[in-house]
Amino acid sequence: MKEIKSITPTGITYINELGAEKFVDFNLCNQNWIAYRIRTEKLDGK
């Protein structure tokens, strides 16, 4: 079971199924989402 440890303006810290602490960086997540949308919706004009 995953457990959320903290939520801040920069991201979320949680404990994964194996007991390891992990961090989801909101800025990096947003950059990846934008790159995905550009790639899948051909928004780069190619």
C-alpha cells in the first residue's frame, strides 16, 4: 500500500509498495506532460 508522507508546492513524497520513499516533482511532471502532448498530438508542426 502506498502512503503519502507530505505534499508541498514542489511535489509529493510517498512511501511505495516496497517501503522506499519516493518523490514526484511537479515541475518535472509538467515538463514531461507537455513533451508528451507535443509528441502525440504533433503540436511541433512536423
